[in-house]
Amino acid sequence: MLTLLATCLPWDTGFSACARPAVLPSPQLGTPGRSVRTSMGVEDVLALTERLKASMGDFRGKFDTWSSAEVAKLEGLKQSQALAVSEAENQMTSLMERKETLESEVGRVEQDGKVARHEVQTMRVELDTLREKMSAKPDALQELKRVYEAESGQLEQAKRECEKMEQEQAAKLAEHSDALEFYSQRLGLELENVDGSFSMVYTAVNPANPDAQHTLCMRVDDATNSYVMDSCVPQLPKLELIAAELNDTNDFGHFVRSVRANFRALYP
């Protein structure tokens, strides 16, 4: 058994507690200088066994310490690798998103470039058209000058006609004013001018009520240069004929007398 333990024990592991079996010198029985292996007793074997157990316990403690350290290292490497893989995945995701963003930007830039090229082409066409118009501008200016001169002549003619019409109307109003003043004093006629229209108010028409008023409102239409009857109180059956006669003859005195006569005819 001692021989077996001595053979199987890893003597090169550094454990000094287990020593190789001692080689004792033999008594001087034979050849001088030779030694013989002595046999060990049970107590020696037990002592050697205890020493081996102690050596194995120390070895196990060192192994457990080493294995725990190695396992801790492996766990640290595993965590580091997992973190590196997670960071790599995050970076890959970020790169993919960046790629999609760049592709979208490239598409938008290409579209903007197409739009810009179309706008440039449109501007070129408009510029060419403008150049053509500018080249024809002298002729257009001459035509515009000719039209301006022609219209200026027509404007002057219209202005002269307007002044003539105003003079005629002023003269007509003066004539009417004189006539109305005469009629107001002699025939009970008053004139009221309101907002471009005038009213003729007759009195001394109804023998039963000389103070009763008979009113005719009229105005001059500038567009047709004619008299227009707006209202008549009381209404005269022949008012349209009387107004037509006034516009044909322009005899305002006769018109005033005709209106009075028609009002007077309402009271037989």
C-alpha cells in the first residue's frame, strides 16, 4: 500500500507535506555502500495517510479558490461580451436608422433637384419671352403713344362738350329761376331745390281751398339731358304728355302754365 501511494501521489505539485519514502542505510551485512528499503509499520502508514489527507485538503482549498477566481473571470468576460454584443446591436440599429434617414434625404434632395431644374427651365423660358417683349418694346411704345394721343384728343373733345352742356344747363336754370320768380309772385308758385331735384309747389288752385298745395317733383337726367318727373301730388292724368312736350320744346314757361291748368282742371 505504501508503494502504491508513493507511486500515485503527484509529487511535482509542490506539496511538501508528503515526502518520498526514506531510503535508510542497511546494516553491514553485505556489500559496503548499499542501502535497503525498510518496511513501515501500521502507525507509520496511518501517519502518512493523515499527512496525505491534510495535503489533499490544502490542495482542494487552493483548487476551489482558483476555480472560483476562474469562474468569476468567466462571468466577467461573459458580461463584458453581452454588453459588447448589446452595444453592437444598438450601434447596428442606429446605423440602420441613419441609413434609412440618409436614403430618405437623398430621395428628397433628388426630388428637390428635379423641382429646381424645372423651375430653372421655366425661368429660362420666361426670360426668353421677356427678352422678346423687350426687343419689341420700341414698337409697342410707339403704338401706346399713338393710342394715348388719340384718347387724349377724345378726352379734350368730351371735356369741351361737358363744359358746353354745363353752360347750357346753367343758362336753362337761370331762365327757369327767372320764370319761377315771376310765377311765384304772380301765380302762387314756389320752388324747392333738394339734392339735385326741385319741386314746384302750386297754391291758389282749388277755389274751395286756395292755400292747398299741389306739388310736382322733377329733375334733369344728365345722361339723357332731359326732364324726368319723380312724383306728382295730386296725380295728373296727362303728366306724361306734359313732360314729353317739355322735353321736345324746352319751353319751361309753357310747362309751368300747363301743370297749373291741369291741376286747376281737377276742380270743375
